[in-house]
Amino acid sequence: MTFLAAAAAAFRPFENNALWAIAAIAVLALLFGLYLRREVLSAPEGTEKMRSIARAVQEGSAAYLNRQLRTVAMFAAVLAFVLLALPVHPVGGYSAWAIRIGRSIAFVIGALASGTTGFMGMWLSVRGNVRVAAASADGGLRRAMTLAFRTGGVAGMLTVGLGLLAATAFVIIFKQAASEVLEGLAFGAALLAMFMRVGGGIFTKAADVGADLVGKVEQGIPEDDPRNAATIADNVGDNVGDCAGMAADLFESYQVTLAASVILGAVALAGRIQAVLFPLMVMAIGVIVAMIGIMIVVPRSEDEPGMRAISRGFFVSAVLAAAGVFLVAEFYLKDLRAFWAVVLGLALASVIQLITEHYTSTTRRPVKDIAEASLTGPATNILSGFSAGLESTVWSILIIGVVITACFYLGHNIHEQLYFVSLAGIGMLSTVGVIVSMDTFGPVSDNAQGIAEMSGDLEGRPAEILTSLDAIGNSTKAITKGVAIATAVLAATSLFGAFTSATGQAGFHVRVDTPLVLVGLLVGGSVAFLFSSFAIRAVGRAASQVVFEVRKQFREHPGIMDFTETPDYSAVVDIVTKSSLRELVTPGLLAVLAPIIVGFLLQAEALGAFLAGAILTGQLMAVMFANSGGAWDNAKKLVEEGRYGGKGSETHKATVIGDTVGDPFKDTAGPALNPMIKVMNLVALLIVPVIVEHTGSSGGGLALRLVVGLGAAIVLAVAIWVAKARRSDLGPGSEERAPAAAPAAASE
């Protein structure tokens, strides 16, 4: 079914003019991003040594991301042609082939825009980091923090500008046929974001884990000590994982949620065309308030806590967004229920921020408990952190459940109810420009501290400033992960509603008392576990290679420790680059092929149950991974501040081990589950018309279902077998290269 075709009213002159105004606001966001970029690049870069370290990070980041995008491009090209084969119905004066071609083009544009957002955000972050480090000495906390946040603001403006411009352009071009095309746009953005999340997450955490285990635990040197061969790879990873990956992730959340709300808006509120334009207008308001929010994130004094300035920017933009949405809902849509749905989303983002901060902040009880548990070793550290993550996911899903329930009470029928759920997601993302800025602030400040430590050129107050910014960055990254996860659930729920409508069956229900449907539910619930298993195992394999490489360099070049020899940083960058690109294929195939297998072999109702299971377990695992990982990280920082023995103590070593467990949790598996959920929902939405057409058929229809379903199952099975058969490539003699055991205590 083509949803915009259900709209009772045609696009009127006002709507056409409004679309062009929205497109102009999107262009304004891009221009504002250029203004911020110019401000960042005009700042001083510090000493020559700082600049040389920054250049190494820049070269490694660009080289990796270029190789990743080339790898993913082949996969995307195949899917673009597959989309041409999926049937659509002619509508709005467009033939079926015109819509198919438009959908494939939209898929490519969505992927390109997602990749561009990630790449350009990373490009500036690896240039802003050294400037933030220099600003800590030249301008103090206010200048350093302002520069770091505005560096992230460029990625934020790209996210909202490109996302809104692409969606609006396709609505302008295709009008009533735009829903089919927007599915392709969202699918392209989600697919590339998933690959960037998986690949970047493997890269960054393999380098980070390897650097910590050898540097901090075995050699007893600081995190960003230049003697550690993995430090450059670690700083590169911060950008390709936390910056490029999260920017692409939030871009696809923006795109998917916007597409879902436009699709559902066409059949909500009695098919009024205003319901289609309303989400685009809300996002346009979000662009304007994001500009304001970014500009006011400036500490009022050198003593004001940095997190307070960031929170001020977020909450001011949220309040302004609510005011603007009220005016549009009252005077254009003439239905304040839409306003309350958006406000529910804004409130959800705020509550998620508070929950995440509670479980990950160094000033709150959970992190303090984890640090205290580390007094008795790494085992109790891991147990305490894991339990905190498990608990946090309960409160997150309960508050999401409250918001979804409230949205259902706002609507009078299922179409309105699902539309209001999508508007809650729109509300969460109306401030996404500020949210992306908050996230990119993390790797920029982390890199700035690393550059300062590696160069040795900044001490005293500048070093204190950069340490405080790094701690703030850990909190902002955790908060944005929590928001991204919540938006994934709302977007997936909206897409699930679009999926049920796309079946074209009146009274379509998912009945779990039916054996095949129950099987679909169980399989859907298991996918998040298998996906996470691949991601975490990949980090472990790559980290093992990093550990052995760094140990080898320390062993074969003893002059590294007294600074008479320089480590081979490029060797570690090469290891994690090759490993991450090789490992991202299987999780990608799993997300794309799993719904195809279930849908074609078990049919539409089982596919609906599959999506329900994937949404549930995906959300629970993503929150648990993100919050436990963030708590372990900040427990380590709490000890490094001098608590429970401080740096170099056995307690510190226990927290480092806990942090290495949490690293792939919070920065690889957890974040990658967000786009995985949406990729599977979009694949299901695209294939369900074909499945329904051949439901219960025999002969050629049955043969098609078996060929497609079994063929996809065979491809996925081979990919899984290859991934599980892969080893860490440590080479011969790995046992002999293990660290020597500590000398036994003398017996009395």
C-alpha cells in the first residue's frame, strides 16, 4: 500500500510553499555549519609537536574511513539494484518504474548523506582536537570548551541539514508517491550507519583495549603515553567510532523517524495533508533552536562546571522547540494532541539523560559502588558494573513504555496512535543538532587530552582543564547513546506500524499462539544476541593482535621505555584497520538477511513477530551495554583521581580490566544495535508486499518463497561459519610471547 496515496487532500499552494521554506531552513543549517567550521579552523594549533601528533591521527582516520566507505559501497550498490526489483504500485501520476528508480536513487542518497555526515564530522574533529588542546593554554576553560562543542556543532548541523533537505526534496518531487521513496532514503541511511557503527566500533575498541592492557596494566604507563604503540590507533578510533559512527547513527535515526512519521501521517487525522507536513515543520523548528542551543553552550566563568553549560544549551533548545511546535500544532495542524506527543518525546529525552547520568556519572552512587567493589579485584568490579547495567535498562524501557502508552491514549484509532508514537520520536530528535554536538564533544576532548599528554607541552591548569573536559565527554557520549537507543525503539515501533499497514490485510494481527508466529518471535529475539556476539568477538580478536604487537615492540625495542626509540604506531593502525573491515561483513548480512529468511519461509505474520522480538531484546541489550560500559569507564576515572589507591594500585588495575570489558559493550555492540533494529524493520517493510502476494500460494509462488528464503539462509550460514572459523592471526609461538608470570611469594 502506498500511504501518501491515502491522503484525502492534495498538496495545496501553502504546503508547496512550506516545503520550499523547510528546504531553505535545511540549507541554512548547512551554511551555519560552514560558519562553525571556519571558526574552529581559525583557532591556533599549538606547538609543532602537538601538530605532528594531530597529523598522525588525521591521516589514520581518513585512511580508515576511506577504505571502509569503499568496502561498504560494493554492498550498497548490490542493494540499490535489488530495490529496483521490488514491486510498487503506480500512484500520483508516477509509474511503478519511476517510483522504483526514485527509491533506488533515494537509497544511494541516504547512504551518501549518512557517510558524508560521519566523514565530515570526523574530518573537523581530528582538526579541532589540537586546537582545543591549544585553547586550554591560551584561553582557559571557556575558550577550550566552546571550541570543542562548536567542533561537534558542525556534525550536528550536517545531520539536521542533510537529513531535512533530502527528505523534503523527495516530498517536493514525488508528492503523493513520496512514501515509497522515503523508505529507500531511510534504508540507505540506516544501512551505512550500521556498517560505520560496527566497523568503527571494532576499530576504536580493539585499539583501546590493547593499549590499556599492555600500557596501563603490564607496563604501568599512562593512557596516552607516547611510548605505547597503540596510542595513535586509540585516538584514531575515538573519531571513526565515537564521532563518525555516532553522527551517522543519529543521522539515520533522524531520517528513519522522519520517514515513518510522514508515512503514518498520511493515514492519520482523517488523511489530512497537514499531518504529513507537520513532522517536517517540527524538524525545521529543531534546526533553528539547535543553532541557538549550540551558540549558548559557553561556560559563564572559569569555575562553572562544563556539564552545566551543556545542559543549559540542551534544555533551552528543548523549551524553544516546544514553544515553536505549540504554535504550529495550534494554528496549522489545529490539533494539540500532536503537540503533546512531541512534548512527550522531549520529556523522554530529558529523562533518559537523567537516567544515563545517574548510572554513569562519577558523582553518583552506581559508579562509586563499582569503584569500591574494585578493591577486591577485577571479578567484583565486573559483577558490580554488569548489575548496574542490567538495572538501568529496566528504568529506561519502563519510561519508554510510559511514553508509548501515553501516545496511544492520545489517538482515537491505530493510525493516529502510531502517528503520535512517531511524533514522540520526532520530539526526541528535534534537538538532534545539539545532541550530535554533545556526542562529538566527547572524542574531541578525549583527543585533546591525548595530544597534550603525548606531546608533554601542556601541564598545570591546561592539563586540568583537558582532564575535566574528557570526563564531561564521557558523560555526554553516554547520554547521546541513551537518546539514540530510545529513538531507535520509537522509530522501530513506528515502522512496525507501517509494516502492519503495508501487509494490506484488514485486521492483520500477530498471534503468538500460532507455532510459526511464535518461532518468528523467538528468532527475532535471538538476533540481537548473535549480532552482539559477532561484534564483541571481533573486538577480542583484533585486540589480541594489538596486545601482541605492542608487547613485541616493548620486548624488541627496549629503548622505547626510555624514549630513545620511537614506537611503530602505523603497525597497530594497520592491524585494527584490516580487522575491523573484515569483521563488519557478517553482522551486516545478519541484519539484512534474517528478516528475508523469516518472511519468505514463515510468512508475514511470523515476520511481524520477528520484528517485535528484535525491538524488545535490541533495546534491552543496547541500554545494558551502554550504561554498564560507561559506568566501568568512569569508575576507572574515579580511581585515577586518587580514590581507593589511585593510579598504579591493584584497585586501578581492576578498574582498567573492567573498562576493557565495557569498551566493546558501550562503543561497539550497544550502539550498533540501534541501526540494526531499524535496518531489519526497513527490510521487512520493503519485502512484505512480495511476501503477502505469495502467501498460501503453491506452484511458482511457493517456489519463489523457498528459493529466496533458503538461498538467503545458505548465504548467512556460510558467512557465520567463516566468521566463527576465523582466528586472531597471532601467528606461531603465541604462547611463548605471553607475559611472564609474576614471581611467587616466598613461603614462610
